[in-house]
Amino acid sequence: MESLVEGLPSPNPPPPTQEARPAASDVNNDSSITSSKKRKINSSEREDIDSISSSPKTTNYSSSSCTSTSQHIQKKLRFEDSVDFIGLDVKMAEESSASCSSNKMKTVFLAGGVGHHANGLTKTAGSTTFSNSKPGAAKKLVIKNFKEKPKLPENYTHETWQKLKEAVEAIQNSISIKYNLEELYQAVENLCSHKISAKLYKQLQVVCEDHIKAQIDQFREYLFLTLFLKKIDKCWQDHCRQMIMIRSIFLFLDRTYVLQNSMLPSVWDMGLELFRFYIISDMKVQSKTIDGILLLIERERSGETIDRSLLRSLLSMLSDLQVWLSHFTQGMGKPTQWISCPIRPVNQPLAPTPVVPDYLHHVNKRLEEEADRVITYLDQSTQKPLIATVEKQLLGEHLTATLQKGLNHLLDENRIQDLCLLYQLFSRVRGGVLVWGYFLPNTKHTMVINPEKDKTMVQELLDFKDKVDHIIHVCFMKNEKFVNAMKEAFETFINKRTNKPAELIAKHVDWKLRAGNKEATDEELEKMLDKIMIIFRFIYGKDVFEAFYKKDLAKRLLVGKSASVDAEKSMLSKLKHECGAAFTSKLEGMFKDMELSKDIMVQFKQCQNLPGNIELTVNILTMGYWPTYVPMEVHLLPEMVRLQEIFKTFYLGKHSGRKLQWQSTLGHCVLKAEFKEGKKELQVSLFQTLVLLMFNEGEEFTLEEIKLATGIEDGELRRTLQSLACGKARVIHKVPKSKDVEDGDKFSCNDDFKHKLFRIKINQIQMKETVEEQASTTERVYQDRQYQIDAAIVRIMKMRKTLSHNLLVSEVYNQLKFPVKPADLKKRIESLIDRDYMERDKENPNQYNYVA
């Protein structure tokens, strides 16, 4: 029999084992069961079959001489706990000594009297037969089944149940039990062995039910909340202790009859169901219990000290009774009130941005407290719904307001720790990343749409991109969703202003390449170009970038403004890698022209021995690669005209069939000049050459005189004189001295000019881009776009032959790499119809047919 232990620490007993033995009543002890069949016996039925003499016996001898050989045999038969020992007819055969050998069989019969077992069960003694044989032979023990099943005494069932009932009621009333627990256990086993299990289970259920019914009245009267919770907890603890003791007594019933009937709950589960049905399922008790638990939790959230052990016990009770999931967390709508209670001030419109970091720390603290509650006294199954509800109340409902009011502040001040916390919190909320991607462009779109920021827009974009990259790397753990959200955000707000960002990026590259090593090393310049390319990827109007970049590149190459040829080629390689060979074909052609021009000038100087102080430099430019320049007629000196003709004859002699068109605005010369300090070589533009050569004919000239003699346009002449008289290398004097050239200014040669270099390059002051020039470049872009749109439409229609308007528009958008308005696209379709590239379908005007 299993040990009975009182006062177990846990109210949950171990589950019944699966190898429980069947009840004796369920075993058929008929004659068909052979003696060789294995049987089971409970350890409580270990008997000493050692007193054959204790039962009345009758001895029948076949010979008086064998009286001395009859021996009283006393043995103890021990059986394993796993064997049921019901009642056995014991037959013992024994070989007698040599003195009885003449008698072939001597039998000793046990009287068939009835003896009473200590537990009150009457047992019928079997018969034991001793056979005498040769002396020294081994003794044999043969065990056989009863020929008849033993019967219980009259009124045994009733009397035994009364004992069990008294024991159960004593346990329920917390008084001492009159009977030995082992005796009670054996009584249950005896009843189960005689097919009284069902009745016994029902009787036990009724006794437990009556007791639990009587407990509900104490909770119906008004009690203070704390007192009520303590009382319900005591009732639960008492119930658990009582059911453990009751189950120990009825363990044989639990492990045989109940286990064989799957529809019946175990004794412990029966107790849980009764407590749940009569106590916790009572609406007043349940409501008051759950409301009391929630109130305790809310008090603790408010900073009060509560009895956590009481709370833990009550919540464990709800979990054991399976009321937690079905009632406590069923729709966290009710807990929502106490979850949001401590932060109601935050539900109001958020205060100025400095409050947001404090709010984030408040939320983090609340979440840590909730996690601690789950570990300390809440059921683990409530962790997910509870934390989700807290996150919804504290984060989800304030997500938009927090980002709207605080994100820009956190980014501007580069508050890394607060941004880390922001990521940790909002990554827990569904859709938090998407909201981040929405607010990021809204916080920084002003740097793009505000025309006053055009001068600093690109640099601000680069700085902001570096900051965001650092934040994603350090604060957001390189989260791929945040990386993608950042890319989408940049692409969105950079293109809020059509075409302008592309233009300004091209001008920013021009400014950096002009400055070159003056502001950064080659390595720093390379890194800067890489960053610009990242921003370049986000813009839609890449053809706008190409147009302005091409115009500025031509100036850098022709005027010699580029500070690093390697950086120029590196930028060209990056553009080719990003946009393809078609995008950079013309730009590559410009570089090839410059290299070819250098080779031609080397050959020209080697073949021609040109006297004089003028060294002509000619650049051969291929039409189509370079921007279109407006021709300007100037008055060239005869010596310069002669040099042009000499070069023309030389070039056409090597490349017959080609045409040369002189462009004076792009010419370069090297003048040999002599000052008091000594001889110098001046590398200047054609316009600067014409002005300087005038001082060979006179000492001083006015602005009007120089303009009349050279034929240079007024604005270009003023910039030319400004570069010679107001720049770093002032080879001429201007009177009066000023930064600008005004009407009536006079100019003379600076004989006292000094410079540490022998060959001095004097850069022409570039005219700032005018509104007209900018509009002209933009117009050329639009014109090129029209050609691309027309080509795309014709290409699609030639392949598809017939297409509806919507499908045609969709496929055109897929092929074009720049944004097009639907109205502009419709105009291009009408233009192609007018030029007979396509036609409308006669039956369906919304459908187009290709015209071969």
C-alpha cells in the first residue's frame, strides 16, 4: 500500500499512474483461470501463510507410524506489490522422511473453517497436502485459485462506508480520524474488489458536494475586500489539503475504477469541479474575487505595497480552476482601464517635445514592472495577452503622437540612448516600423521644398543621411525593416520637389570637384562622392542631373577648373555603374575629346615652329557630346588669325572630310610676358589674351576702349577684366580699386607683378548661371524626354500591335526612368497619332492600333 502523507506542500497531487492494478471485483475467478496465470497483489495484502496450525485442522493418517513424521510447517509467503492476492487454496506437498516411505501418500487436510482477517474481511482457509517420499527430497509449494470466491460478511458494505464517511467528514471538519489510515485504505480496496466501486465513487462525490455547498454561504455576506480575498484563499487552501487526504484514502478507487472509466474525473479533479461549480462559478463570488485581484494589481501599479503571497495564491487558484483564461483575461477591455490609469496625463495632447524622452522611459519602466508581475505572481499563460495590452495602451495608441512630436527633436539633438529606447519599444508594436518610415520624410521634407535652403540642401541631405545611418547601425541594430523604411522615406521626401534636387546634386558635385584637394584629400573626396551617389539613387529625374552635370563638366574640362582628373574619372565610373553605359556615353566622349586634343596639340607643336609670344591651345570637340554654345564674334589680332589658319591646315591634312567651327569662348592661349621680376608664362583664355595684348600698344585704356577694340560682349568683358585686375594674380591695375568693374574704370599693365611660379594660370571668372540658362537646360531635358516617351510608345505598339489606353500607359510608365504626368503622356500619344505612327480603333476609341 502506498504511504499516506499528511500536509503535503503542494495542493496538486501527482497524476495517477497508468500501471494501476485492476480491482479485484473486475477479475473473474472462475475455473477457467489456471493456476499458472500470473496474478497481482497489493502490498497491503501481504500475508503470512505461516500458521497452518492457527486454523482448526483435522488430520487423517494412513498409518499410525507416520504420526511422528507430521510436521507443523510455518512459512511466510511474500509477493510483489504488483500482484493481486485475492484468496488462495493452498496445497503443500512434502516428501516425508525415510521412516514413512512405506506409505505412498500421507495427506494433511486443513479444516475448512472460516477465519477473520484483521481488516474484517472473512477468508476461507484452503487445504494443504503433504506428500511423503524419499528422505532428503526438495519441498514443493503449489498455489491454486479458490474454488469459490469468498463472500463479504453481512452489513460489511454499509458498516465500511460509514467508517469511510466518518473519516472524510473528519478531514473536512479538521478533526482527528478514529481509524487507522491503512485500515481505511484496505477497506476501500475490499469494496472495490467486490464490485462496489461505482457506488463508492458516487457516495464520495455526494459527501464532497454537500460539504462544498455549505461553504458558499460564508461568502454571500458583505465583507471588506481584503477580508473577502483572505477568506476565499483560506477556503481554497483548506479544500486542497482536504482533497489530498481524501484522495490518499481512496487511492485504490482512483487508480482502478476511475482510471478504467475515462468519462469520470479523478478524485482530485472531482474536487476541483465541485469547488469551481459551487464556489468560483457563483457570479457574485467570481466577480468580487476577480475585481479584488485587479484592484490589488492596480494598487501596486500606483505604488502601494500589497500582499503578493495572497495575490499569488489567488491567481494560482484561478489558474488551477481554469478560470484565468476564460474570465480574467477574457477581453482585456476591463484590465485596460487599470493599465492606462497610471498614465492618463499622457492620454492628453503631448506637451512640448522634451516630454517625449521622459514618456519613453516611463513606458519602459511600466513594461519592466509588468514582466516582473508575470514572474512573481501572474500565470505564465497571461504574459502574452497582458504585455500586448500594455503595449497597446502605452505605445500603440500614442505611436503617432510620440513620433510626430518627438522624433524630429530626438534626431536633431542626436539623442542616441533615447533613440535606442524608441526602437526597443516601437519594435514591439505592430506597424511601428511603417509609422517610422512615414514620419521620417515628414520631419525633414522642409529642407527639400523650401527654396531658401537650395544652397545648403544637398549638404544637409548628406549630413542627415549619415546621422540616420549611424542611428540605424547603433540604435536600431541594423534592422532590415528600418533600413528599407529609411530608403523609402528618403525617396519620398527628396522627390517632393520635382527635378530640383537632381539639379542641385549636379551643382554640388561640380563645386566639390572644382575645389578638389583644396578642401579634402583624395581619399576624403572619394568618400564624399560615394555619399553623393547614395543620395543620387533616390532621385527620379536622373536625366535632369545628367544635363546639368554635363554642362558643368564641360566648363571644368575646357576652362581647366577641375582640381582632380582622377576624381572626375572616378565620378564617371560611379555614374556608369549606377545608370549604365548609355547614361555616360556622352560624358565619356567628352573625356576622349580632351585626350585626343592633347595628342593633336603635341603633334602640332612638333611639326610647326611658331615664332612669337602667343602659344595657341586648341580643343577638338565632337558635336553632340558637348553642350551647345552661342557663337561670339571677336576681333582677333592678325597673328592669332594666322595661327588659326596654320592649325586648320595641319588638322584637315590629317583628318580630311571634317569640318572645323571655331568657338572663341572656349579658346586657350599661353602668353609669354616680361615683368620687372622677370619672364613669366600666363595661361589664359582667349578673351584674357585679347585684353592683355592691347597693352603692347598702349599704357592705359578705359573699359569702353577695350570693348571697342576687342569686340567682347559687355558682361563677358567685365568678368574678364575682373579676373585680371581683381583676382589673386593681378597682372593689370584698375583705377579706382574695387571688386567690381564699373563704367569709366581705367586699366594699365602691372609691371611690378610678382609670383613664385613661372607658369601662372589665371582662371576666367565664370558667370553665375542665369535664369535663362537654367530654363534652357531644363527645356532641353523636357525635349529629350519627349523623344524618349515617343520612342517607348512606338516600341511598345510595334511589339503588341493592338493595346488599350490603360495598358499602354502602364507599360510606358514601366519603361521610363523619369516621372511623367498623365496629361503629358496623352499629348505624346496624340502627337504620334497625328504623325501616323498609330491610330485609334474605329470601333473602340479607347484602343490603339499600330500603323506599320
